[in-house]
Amino acid sequence: ACCQLWATGCVMVGPGLQALGQAASSRSVSLRPGLARTAPRSCLEAGVAHARATVCAWGTWPGITSDYRTGYSSPVAAPLAVDSLASLTTSSISDDGPVQSGGGLPRAEFGRFVQFFRQASPYIAGHRGRTFVIVIPGNITSDRTLLQSIMSDVAMLHGLGVRLVVVTGAQTQIDTMLHERSMVPAYVGGYRVTDRDALKIAIEAAGQVRTTSEQILSKGPAIPMIRRHTKGDREIHFEPALRVISGNYVAAKRRGVIDGVDFGYTGEVRFVLKDDIARQLDSGNVVLLSNLGFTAAGEVLNCNTYDVGLHAAVELGADKMFFLHLDEVSSLSLPQWLPLSDAQDMLFKKLKDSLNSEQVAALRASLGAAGAIQSPQYPSSHRDLPQEAAAMQAERIVSRLTTSSKEDIVLDLDAWSASGYPTAVSTCVIACCKGVKRAHLLDARLDGGLLLELYSRDGVGTMISTDFYEGIRRAEPGDLDSIRALLQPLEAAGTLVKRSREDLANMLPDFTVIERENKVLGCALLLPMGTDETGVCVAELGAFCVDSAFRGSGRGDSLLDYVEQEARFAGVQRLVLLTTRTADWFEQRDFKWVGAAYANELLPEARRARVNPARNSQLYVKHMEAHDIKLGAPGKRIGF
């Protein structure tokens, strides 16, 4: 299945990739600055054709369709050869023409295929066996082309060993069907008011989305392609490609009457049946949840899709959560990575700004307008909603802002629903606050978005997670004794060169430390060394240490990553390290051994003169990629 990753991933694989041309049938997509603006369908079809032939030859490919999408990055894996893949895709199509169904990869491109396959392997291994929850709201499931494309990615992820829970919404379909039947959707504070007629339509819409999803995920490979490598005496028969399981896994309760408004059959999620869902995932099935919840009294309720996804991710202990979106999030121009603390601050500021002295009235007015969305084309099937309900809700939100902590406000779904801010963003933050490790926002119109986000170095969406660099800062005068205490045991063991207190004081501006609760847990020295004989800018990494009580927690990787970002930001082209005892750890992080340090010309001459030959320190080198100003300052992105 990884072959399809290459064939589709090379179309739009990362920042800086230029548009691969215009085609009359191309579908434009909204992308972050620096990404290609269009994915010509001719390019996609060529990659897909080869993917079908190669993957199906292995006899394991589920759910192949005519539209594909491609993935993100784990910060520790090797980078993708973006430029090579871009030129590969372009040359494969322009020189040889589109690859036809069953066609093969041109022999001249074998090397690049192998290169991508090898470099994607850490991501494939890292995500295998992980649990992901993917939320697809109604404005996306209503577009069959988008849904088919996303479900192709879902099939691909399943084939790569990812445990998947997919949550589909139907809000757009419900509104459309209400209008078609001369009824009007009604909302209060962002929540639908669901009467009996609306509930019947919600059940019908959810069923249509579920059936369409199951249909797409049932599509198997073409038998003529399979027979190339599995030909036998017996005729080949296939069952549905994937097992898709759905049912009454969402336990809900009625939202009830709030501020005088009876929300009818609108539900709030109480919990999901996590043990039952986990058993289905253990059996290799894809679990499909919808906007429908069920009560112990046997009622069916119309729930919020984001609420269903949130409960599923938190209660299952999901490793990642994905939210597909359209312009409502893309227009915010969020960065590729948002530390959770920054995301909380952003949301809190947004809510506070919307409720200042000038905007409280505007919020009340918007809530009043949303209290009952009336269309002049259709008579309302609902009773008139109390107009005072909107004002009561606004007053309640203002009260919360003055009496609750920032953390409680950020976790308040009611406040966010009423504010009009994209629910996907606030739900991402809430998910991370409640224990989900990483939450991703992806534009649904980007072909292969899920695969590019998961299996390329930089990804294509926005990831919100706990702060990898929490507590990392430049050293201050008060840190001197703490740094010395960290280094002394290693100096006594001969692992580090001994430095006097005076030496450390002089080097203090070049130290970076990790601090937690006013205690320094680790330190690193980034010492500028000028240029070597060839004009390459060199810096030395030294005095790298993490408190023994906190080793194995990932703090060393975060510290090294941060220091490397600082080096790139300063224009360093070569990072060098002299060591006698810690080579293994740094070799696993791409430092390369180049021989003994005392006579190595990769060190500037002035630094070589200070090396003690009797110590026989070995020199390790890491070449730095040039800093890209668009990628943000150190600590504001993951990796380089």
C-alpha cells in the first residue's frame, strides 16, 4: 500500500513545491502560502494509475477509487526529497505521457521511487497500530467527490495498519432536506433545535452519509491487476475491501430546556462505548460513528458531530485527532504548528475581544439573529423561539468570563458555539487539554491531505499539541550554579571537559536551558566558531546534559531540536560535536562521525589548536539546512 503513497504523495508534497501546471479539468484548492495552488487532475490520474497497478499486484489494496489524497510528519523521521519528487512527477507525466491503467513506472525513475519509499518508512512504522479519530463535518460529506477522496485516504491508512474511528456529520444535508420539505432549520447559540420532523430528517441524512461511506470503503481492486502476481488455477473472488462497523456506540442525553428554549431531540454526548469500539479496532475493523446518539430509554437524538468526535478521541485515548475543514478555518491562516498554550491564549483572546464594551451588543445581536434562522421562502414548522433566549445566553457567557478561569472558558463548548468561532479549532484545543496527544486541522480540498500530513516531513495542515519546547529558554545569570551542578557529575566521569566557574560564566550567553518549576533540568552550549578555510559557518554543540532523573522523557530531543533551530536561525551551516562517550545518542540524531577531532580540517584552525590530542575526542558533524524565514523563529515549529 505504500506504493500509492509515493504515486500520489509526489503530486503535492510540501512547502515550496511549485504548481505542476494547469489542466482544463484541474480542481483548485485553498492552501497555505508556499504550497502549490492547484493539483492538476492529469497529474493525479497518472500517479493513481501506477499506484493501482503496483499496489494491486501485492494483493492487499482496499478501497481504490479515482480520486486520492496524500500526509504529515513525525518530527524525528528523515526528510522527504521534495524537489526530487516534484521533478519526478513532472517528468513522468510530461516526458512519457500519463501512465495508463496497468502501466509501469519508467525504469529511469526507480531510484527516486526507492528513495521516497525508504524515507517514508519511519512514518509508516511510527503510525502503525496507533489510534486516530477523523471528523468529517456535513459541509464536506455533502460533496461526494471530497468524501470519496477522503475515504480513499482512510482505506490507505487502514492498509498501513492505523486503527481508525471516522465520525461523519450531516448538518448541511439536514438543512437542505428541511428546505426541500418547506421547513426551516432553527438554531440557538450554535445548536440545532430538533423537533420530530427534523429528527426524522437527521436520521435519514445520517443514514445516507453512512451508506455512501460504506460503499466507498467496500470497493476492492481490479482483478486483472491482481492476477499479474497472484495468478492461479482458481477464479479470484473478493469480499468488500474493508470491514466498516457502525451502531449504537454513542450514549447521549437530551440537551433539554436552556434559557427558555426547548431543544427537543437535540442530544449531548454522555460517553461512547469505548470498550466495544476498541474490540472492533482490535479485530481490524474501521469504526464509523455519526451525529446520532442513543439514550437508555430507547430514544435517538441528533448530536453535535464535533462533540461525538471529541468524546471518542478522549475516551479511546487516541494518539491523533483530525478535523477536515473548508474556508471557515483556512481563512484564519494558522501556522503549521500551534503549541497548546499558544492556542489557548489565541482562543481566550478571541472570546474576550468579542465581548468587550463595543462588541457585547454585536454578540447579542448575532445571537438574536441565530436564535431562529428564518427564511422568507419557507414557512417555519417550529413555534417561534423566545427572542429573550439569545440575550439570556449572552449574559450567561459574559458571566462565565468574569467568574471562570481561562482554562475553564477555553473548555466551554457552549461559549464557543455561541461565539461563531470555527468549532473545529476550539475542539482541537479542548481535545489536547483533555489528553489527546495531537490534533490536526486539514483542508478537505487538498488531495491526499491526510497522507501528506502523516507521511511527509512538514505536513500540510495545522497541528496543535503540547508544547515540545515548554520551559526552554536562554540561560540567565541566576542559572550559573544550576548549570555547574548538572555538568559536574559528567565532568568527574570524564564524559565532559572540565570547565571552571569563570569559564561557564563567560559562556553563559551561549547556553540554553530547560526549566521546570524554577529548576534547571538540562542545558546545552551553542558556541559560534566563525568560518573554516572554505568559508562555511561553523558552531559547536557542547555541554549537552539532561538531569538523570528526567532522561528518557524526550526533553533531550526537544532541547537539541531547539538549539539546532537557533543554529539555523543564526546562519550556521555546520554543527560540530566533540565527544568520547555519547556518540551513539547523537548518531541516532543524524550526526556523522568524521574522525579524530584534533587534526580534522572540518574544525576551524583556532578550535583545532585547543583540542587535547591525549583525550582523543571524536568529531561528529551535522550539516544544517538553510533557515527559511517563513518557518518561524526557534521554538515556533517542530524540527527544521
